[in-house]
Amino acid sequence: MSRFAGLTPLLAPRSIAVLGASSDATRIGGRPIAYMRAQGFKGALYPVNPNRSEIQGLKAYASVADLPETPDVAIVAVPADLAAPAIEDLAKRGVKGVVMFTAGFAEMDEAGAVKQDAMVAVARAAGMRILGPNCLGVFDARRSYYATFSSSFDSGWPVLGRIGIASQSGAYGTHLYTLARNRGIGASLCVMTGNEGDVTVGECIGWLAENDEVDVIAVYAEGIREAPGLIAALEAARAAKKPIVMQKVGRSELGEKAAKSHTASIAGDDAVTEAVMREFGVYRARNSEEMLDIAHTATRKIYPVSNSLGVITVSGGAGVLISDVAESLGLAMPEMPLDAQKKLRDLVPFCAPRNPVDATAQVSNDVTLVKTFTESMVRDGGYASVLGFFSMTASSRRWPAIREQLNVVKTENPDRLYVLSVIVQPDRRDELEADGWVVHEDPTRAVTAIDAMGRFGAGFAARPGAPAPVVPAVTLPASAPSEAEAKQLLATAGIASAPEAACSTVDDAVRAAERFGFPVVMKILSPDILHKSEIGGVLLDVADAGAVRSGFALLLERAKAAAPSARIDGVLVARQLKGGVECILGIHRDPVFGPMAMFGLGGIFVEVLKDVVFHRCPFGTDTAEAMIRSIKGAPLLLGARGRQKADIAALADMLSRLSAFAVAAGDGLASVDLNPVFAMPEGEGAFAVDAVIELG
Amino acid sequence: MSRFAGLTPLLAPRSIAVLGASSDATRIGGRPIAYMRAQGFKGALYPVNPNRSEIQGLKAYASVADLPETPDVAIVAVPADLAAPAIEDLAKRGVKGVVMFTAGFAEMDEAGAVKQDAMVAVARAAGMRILGPNCLGVFDARRSYYATFSSSFDSGWPVLGRIGIASQSGAYGTHLYTLARNRGIGASLCVMTGNEGDVTVGECIGWLAENDEVDVIAVYAEGIREAPGLIAALEAARAAKKPIVMQKVGRSELGEKAAKSHTASIAGDDAVTEAVMREFGVYRARNSEEMLDIAHTATRKIYPVSNSLGVITVSGGAGVLISDVAESLGLAMPEMPLDAQKKLRDLVPFCAPRNPVDATAQVSNDVTLVKTFTESMVRDGGYASVLGFFSMTASSRRWPAIREQLNVVKTENPDRLYVLSVIVQPDRRDELEADGWVVHEDPTRAVTAIDAMGRFGAGFAARPGAPAPVVPAVTLPASAPSEAEAKQLLATAGIASAPEAACSTVDDAVRAAERFGFPVVMKILSPDILHKSEIGGVLLDVADAGAVRSGFALLLERAKAAAPSARIDGVLVARQLKGGVECILGIHRDPVFGPMAMFGLGGIFVEVLKDVVFHRCPFGTDTAEAMIRSIKGAPLLLGARGRQKADIAALADMLSRLSAFAVAAGDGLASVDLNPVFAMPEGEGAFAVDAVIELG
């Protein structure tokens, strides 16, 4: 049985009890019953209310114990003070799922959180899952299952379709579903997790990934509270080739504050969540329209592994705009082959045959030109995706004839992604959607959605990365290691530091410097002096033996002056690395996702531009190299503008070893900072110059 | 008379002739007549066609000469080979404006461009303005003036309103207007300039800026071909406090290519156009929906100079999302005053009173809470902009009561910008719009539009910048100056270089170095060696007198080895600047906008990250300082992370002087590169270390 099958009684029940059932169809205890009665839920529906014998035409029961059978799920719509006894009754009865509308728990205050934890403990002991509390519930229009008090159905019922929604926010989940419905987009299954006392949005994603009636998953999240469920869910979705589009809010500090006050959720580090989403090819939507655009386009299930865009139009004009958008997204718009261009130009002398392909107003005289031109794009041009920009032409009288021609091409070449940018009334839009076109009004949004399909395709086709390096077991010291100890510990995992030697005498220092070659760096060595630079305890560019001797004396003198009682172990002499690119490699333990590796360019890049990338640990060298190449400043390492190419392979090796080290070190490791690491010219390695390890 | 009044006969005529008039209401010579007949154009309409005596119920004339009066405007819909004689006839008759649909000119080939130029010359000699050729024309629904063959009216007539559209592309102009109409947004005046043989989109913007029936201007441009008209237009719009929203395409290389093939337009440098738009507070829209969102919001004519956003909701959930968007745009969302928070919490114990303010579902029991809470936001919170997120609540049965409460607050406090994010059917949307609310479905788009109003407000309120520095007349040399000559020329404008001296003897060099202080930089001085670094002709870190002596000999030796016949003038000795931040200042002459100044951080910032800013020349120090502060890397100059603050004042002074120098130098100046310029710590100045001047 799969990890997520345990949610089936909750999300697709055969029988339902409603605790706090109301005869008033507008109250939260009345709405679910009214909805399911109106829409014809097929299973048993048991109102529970000690004061009524009949509710909305159904027999009502005085208590859970009185029910004629154990329902799969119970909707709890009782006041907060009656919630705990209700959960106990349900657990006793052996109910497998609870949808808990009742509010007044963790979202309120600390006392509420304690009450919530107690209820969840009761449920867990009984093997009963709770959605909520303080949640808007779940609905699946295909099963006429409405365990929700959302008032959104006042304005209409869902359009059946193959998008499943999982949302932490009830208000936003129904906002999204309503937007979809108004656009004729089928999103008929929607789970809203509220406080996530028990069931998380991650688990809901996993259950949707295993649901045969869902092809695409749309997610709204404010903060991820639990990693294993989410990771398993993302793996399940990827295995099933089901794209996930996610709107993750709480990006800003302001947003994080609001997230905490709103759903008592741990907003976590946005960059970390972003990294996990990128790892699994989840598309991060910027707003709810983009989310729906992309989810809807994805229901065609065409995910080009190597995407390319051909544009057909009969009126020009938007070609520049479309090219701009494609270029900014990195979506290829190759030109048509020259012989195909010639063929089209022979047909229509003043056509634009390159791409965008413009058949011109000649189409008015001969509508079969639409077919000829589009066919040439598909067959000769070989584009994976075809976008027709017809704007308000699609509302004109010539449109039915054009549509017919387009459909011929589409039917004969069903393996492409077909999208139209048109301005039409809903009936004409629905016709085109039924033909198999994806309809977007705005060409910018159309191109964005097409590009997303290629990203999904590339994600699904990606082969698993190289395994993470194997590193020996790590035994962390009892207290934070010194720089030298940290480097030694890291060296066991194959992480190289700049050649250096701890020297207790001035002669040792001179010998070490001569061995490394000048110039060298000298640093005071003392367990009691942590911030060496601040006391002048670091000397750069030490150029010869004489300078080593005078430097040695100077460092001891400064240490003594700054910290008279400090223990002095001597002086560290290290090779000074020249010609390398300064990078930063790091680890920090995220409370949800565990150790996360970070890579960036050093100095101003990380400080001012925040040009860094994160990844869960551990990972192999190919993932590490992809991380390195993904930052904005990567050209600096790749030999931009006549610079020397840096040793990317050595850098990637170090980063992947660091990720394996972090896992091997276990929970006791809070963070590692290798700053700077010098990436030397190709073939000359990468060396950590400073290393700080913090324990948790 | 204003600069743009000459377009009035063309864009708001009292009488119209149609050359190539057709009895077929679907042909390009038939549509304008059909449209104006259907909509009741008030002035005279004269079909011209030598083969018919009557067209669409109107008396037809055989020729322009036969017309009973000289029309204000003539629509030319004749075949390309009849266009030139038609223009001659019209010029002879004294017609003031021509709307030229006919295609086959500059958009086609070089021969077409020649024909187009000839027609424009004829028109200009006669004081006649041409819109087009190859244009879709112009319409103004308020006057029932339809000099266009756009088929977009097949699906409906424009909604009257106060947005004017100017578009270079006909297809995109009507796409935009149709989108507006379908959303119930009033954009009833639309000019499409096509090939711009004569009338430019800039002039059309200017005419709209002076048109009393237009409050907001929406522009679609592929490339600006003429600067003075555009600049005068932007000045006129700013003076009239009319916001401009512009979609400028051709951003990408791909896009620029397509732009050229599509409208024969010089796409120009996108960064330059962007700089001009920024200078005049033009909002650059990312897509047509954003353009309409912002243009429509702007028709309320509330442009807060100091914007702030207060959010009211009855269901929470989108608060995080809204906060994220506001934060990313830099739109302030201050918290409610503490006493106001207390007041609201006293009313509704579990409300969220901070901002977003959530009155909770308690509103169902007491709808006046909506008024109380919103009023507190407006009066106690003092927010310039108020956004109500009510999503599908606005489609529910409780909505009319909520709307009434909201309207009370709105009516009593009319000076704020009021926006709603709701999901409603068009009739309910139109009601709310009539109440004075701006309605957006998507909260992200709502926040973006609100933010744009603040940007307009700040732009309108901005005081004129300090005048550009006065610099002496510049006499450029006959050929490109050497580095030393360039620095001397720039010094006359007060642009400081690092202290340096041309030294013909080694003793001179030692004396100069001792005067400047060590270390110094030494460079070979020769008019025949341009790329000094490549032959090893630059020595850095020259540390003492001995090193100056050996360096002098080394440079002469290297120069001789690399270029035996080169004239050697000696060696340049310069102070080596330490501790400064490397910047780049430059000038390049844009073919459309003239000299443009550039500022960026040096090295990788300009090369890899393209982190630069442009501005038209000349400008004063406050503009220069704003440029400097606007780049991403600015924190480096402003003392980020414990760095020394750079001498921003000196840098701004140099940049503004450079801008004045560029203007004083006139058309002969092609470019200036000051790279690097060292911005020294505060109070220590800024110095150009290298200077290259290229002549045009």
C-alpha cells in the first residue's frame, strides 16, 4: 500500500457523518449536507445532532455511538469546546478520517496549540487522520463529495476536469477554484489543509499524485512544515509524470510575518523551499492566473523534452512581442528551414515565412493557406509547440473556416502542443478547447505556459543524478572546532584546504613558507582568539623569509597586546592563492528539510547581490556542477571576457563532498562556512581558505 | 498653437474623403464608410471612386478635384501603384491629413522605402500630414470617427472612456482595444501609426496629451524613430498630469530582428528607450493585461505622491500573498496604529487588526463591521490606497450589504484610491466600477496597479532636477585623441583624472613618483601603441624610486621589442589609487536620442551582470546621484557591510560634468569611456584612471 493511501477514507469516502449538523443550509454545519444533497452524493450521509431527529430531510443521530455504521469520514462542525470530546468519540468508533472545520486552536494562541496537539495525539493513537482543524475542508465534484462550508458554490458548481488543487489556505483555495470555474477550466478536486495539525499539504499532493482522476496538481502553500511527506509526494508526482504548479507565498519578510499570524504555519526559509521545488521540477507560479494558465495547458499532457516554438499568424504585429517573451524565457524560436521559407514565399510573395510565420491577409482569399502554412511549420519546421496568434480574428466571420483548416493540421499531427492566443466569447473558447487547443487571450501568458510545458518535459526526462560521494563517518567534536580542526575534519571527506602548516617557532614558519612558495599568508593561532582579522592577526602578501620572521614577531606582539591572557599556539603559515575566483560554499541545517548546501561567488556577490543557490544534501558532482552554472555570476567561473576558466570540476567535487559530509555529520552539525574557497584555473583545483563549523 | 495641434485635422476631422471607396462593406475601402454610417459620424463623408456614382448610399465623386469642399482628412485605400498620384491630388487640393491604409512601401523593400519617402516629401511640401502608409488607421468612438479597416468591430463597438491608445502595430492596437472593450474598460480613441513615414507614435502621444477627452495614454511601440516629438509629448503629458503606460517590445535580439522585418522600424537600443521612459515616469508594462490594469486604474485620477497600502478582507488567506507582492514592489504596508488595533480587537476579539485587516466571519452577524473596520483603516491608518480582498464573497448573497457599507466609507473619504479584488460577473463588476471602485480579479494585479499609481504620483510631484553644470566650449581634435589628450580635454570640463605626469627622462619619472607618493603606475607613452597592456606596457604597484628606474628601462625595452618603429614619447607616471571602488562612466551617441550617459560599477559588474544605468545628456548632480543609487551594486558605494562609503558627491559631479561635456562636444563625439573611474572614500574624490574618446 502506498504511503498516501491512508488518506483515501478522508478524501474519497463512501460514507460520511456530520457532527454539528444544521438544518440551516447556510450554516457551516448545514452547507456540506445541502451541497451533497443537491449534487447527489452516492454514499451514506449521517447528520449527528443530539437535538434533532431529522436534518434537511435526513435522519439525524444523537451521537457518534448511535450511527448505524462506522463512517469513512466525519465532518466536525461543532463549537471549539465540544471538539475534543467529539474527536474522542470518533476515535473510539474507529472512524478513519476527520474533516475539522472547527477553529480556535493553533491559529489562535499557545493554549489553542496545546489543545490541538492533544486532539491529534488521540487521533494518531487510533489511526485516524485529521484534516485541519480550522480548515475549509475538501471537495471532489466528480464524486459529489463536499466536505466544505465554502460559500463559493452559491455562484455555481465546479467544472469537471483533471486538475487537483491542494491549498493551505481555504480562502485562496476556493479563490483559485472559482477562477478556474469561471474560465471553464476543470479543477474539480480541492483539498484545503488549514492548521495542518495532522494532514499536511505535502501528503495531499502525494495522494493527488496517486489519484487516477488527476493529471495536474496545483498547490498554494504558505510554509512547508514537514519534509518527508512532501519529498515522497514530489517523487510520486514525478514518477507519475504529473506536473506540479505551485504558488508559494511568504517570500518577503512582510509575507512571513503575515503567514505566521494567519495559519500558525512555520514559513520556513523561502530560498530552501524554492530549492526543493527546483530539484523536483515544480513550477513556481508568480500569481494565480499563471498557476491556472500553466495547470490548464498541462492537462493536454504534452510535455516536450526539447521544446521549440513556432508561431503562425495572419496579421503580424504580435510577432515582436512573442519573440521578446520567448527570448526572455530561453524558449527557442528557430527559423523555418530555408527551403520551406522559399516554398511559402512562392505561394504568397509577401508573406513572412521565417518564424513567426505570417500568411498575411491573402488568407481571406484562400483559407487553405492557413493549413498549408501551419502544416509546413509542423512538418518542415518541426516545432514541438505551435502558437497561433489570431487575436480578434477569432471573433470574426472568417474564423470558422480558419478553425477548420487549423484542426486538419492538428488532427494529422497530434504529438505537438497546440495553443491559440485569441479574443473570443466563452462559447467559441469552449469549442476550441474541445478541439484540443489550449486557449489564452494574452500572447505573453500563452508563451509562458508553452515554455512551462518544456520545463516539465525536461524534468520528467532527466536521468537521476550521479550518486553523492561516499565519505567516511564523521565524529563531531564536543565543542566548536578551531579553524585548523575544522579543516582537518573536512579533509577526511576529501575537501582540500590551501596548503598550510601550524608553526610554533619562527624557523618552522620560514621552512613552511619556503616549502609552499612565496607569497604566503600568516595568521595567529590561538583557541582564544576567534576573530583574527580584528586584532590584526592576519598578514597577507608575506613576500620573503625576512618578512616571515618579522611577521611572526609582529603577530605574537599583537596577540599579546589584544588578549594578554590568550593561549598562543604559534602561527599558521599558508600558501597565498593568486588568480583564483573567490567562492563561498556552505551548509546550514533547515528545521524542515535538514542540511542544505549553498554555493555562491564570494565577497560582494553573496553580500550585495545574494547570488546564491541552495540544494538538499547529499548530491553528486553533476548536481553540484548544475548549481555552480546556475548562478548569475557563473560567467566569471566559465571564462567570460577572456578570463581563465576556473576548475569547475574541482569545485563541483568539493561541493558534492561537502553535501555528503553534512549528512554524515548528522543532526549535531548546525552549519559549515567555507569562505572563501578559491577556485583556481582549470586543472589547478579548488581550496578552502577558511572554514568555520558550528554545532547544533 | 501647440506642437501637436497640426494633427487635429487628421485625428479629429470634420469632413472625410475616402479614396478607393468600396460598396462592399467588408473591403478595406468599404469598412470605414460602413462603420461611420452605422455609428453616425456627424461630419461630411465623401466616397471617391471614378467608377461609381453612389457608394453605400452616399454620393460618390470621380476624383479629389471633384469634391464639393476640401475635406480635413482623406482615407487612402487605393492599390500601391495609384498611391503616389493620389497623394499628389490631395496635396494639390490642400487636404491637411491623410490616413494611408495602402501597403507596399518601406515595410517591403528598399524600392518601397524610396517611394514612401517621395510621397512624404510631396505631403510635407504641402503641409499635409500622413498617418502610415501601411497602417490600420485611427478611430475615435466618441466622434464616431472610424478611419480604419480593423475587423474588430464585427464583435462590438468600443466602450466610451478616457484611455487613449497610440500603437505602432495595427494588429496589436486593436488587440489591446478589444481586450479593453471585453473588460468593460473605456478606450475609445486609438491611433495606429504603421510605417511612420511621417506621423510618429511620439506625436500621437503628444496630441493625446493635449486632448481634453483623454486622461490616460496607453502606448505600444516597437522602436522609437524620432526623439524631439516623443520628448515634447512626454513633457506635455507630464505637464498635464496624464500617466503613460507603455508596452515597448523589441527588448530581445530576436525581437529586434522581428521588429525590423515587421514595420521597417529602427528598433534602437532598448536600454536607451527604457532610460527615456524612466526619465519621464512612463510605466513600462510587461504585457497587455498589465497595461490595461494600470491604464484603467489610472482613470480614477488618484495618484498618491506618498503611497501606502491598507488591505481589508473578511476571510484572510490572501494577506500573505498581497504582502509578498507589495514587498517585492517596494509598496509600503505599514501596520495600523496600536490604539486603532486595540479598538478593533475590542470590537471583534479574534480579528486581525494589523494590516491586512481581517474583520473575520463576524461580519455575517453584523455587516456594519465592514464599515467600522474600513473606516478605521482610512482614518486611523491613513492609507493612501485601500484594497479590499473579497474574492468570491462578492458573488455571494451577503455582498450587496457589504458593498453598501464599503461605499459609505468611500463616499465620505473620496481622496483615496479604492480597489477591490473580487470574482464577479460583469454586471456586478460594472456596478462596482460605477460606484468608483477599481475592480481586479487577481490580487497580484491589483497590488501592481496600486503601486503604479504611486509611481505616477511621485513622478508628477518631482521637482525639476538641478541644472546641468556649465562647461566651457569643447573643440574636438581632428583625429581621435590619445589618453593624455582625452584627459586634458575632459579636465576642461572639470573631470578629474588620477594625478599623473608624462616623463621623458627617468629622473623626471622618479621626481613625479615621489611627488605623488608610492606606489605608482607606469605606462609607456607612444601615439603608435594603443593597447599598452598587451605588450606589457603597464606596470602596477611600482613601490620605490629604484623600481621606478628599473621600470622605466623595462617599458622602453618592451616597447622597442614589440613595435620597433613606434615613436616613444616617454613614460606616464600616475598615482596608484588604493581603496577606491572601480566604476565605469561613459557616453555613447544614440542615433535617435543623441548622447546618452552610462554609469555602472566596473569590472565584472558591467561585463557579466550588465548592471548599468543610462540617461539622456545633459543633467545635474541630483539626477546623477539618483542614477548611481539606482544600480543593483549601489550598496558597494554606499558602505554596505562595513565598507567605507565612497565619495558619491564627487562621482555624481563627474557624471553630470561628463553629460554636459557630451552636449558641448556636439555631433562629432561618438563615445567616451572612463574605465575605470575610482570612487575614493567619502571626501577624497573620484578620479578617471583611463579615458578613451572616439569621434563620430
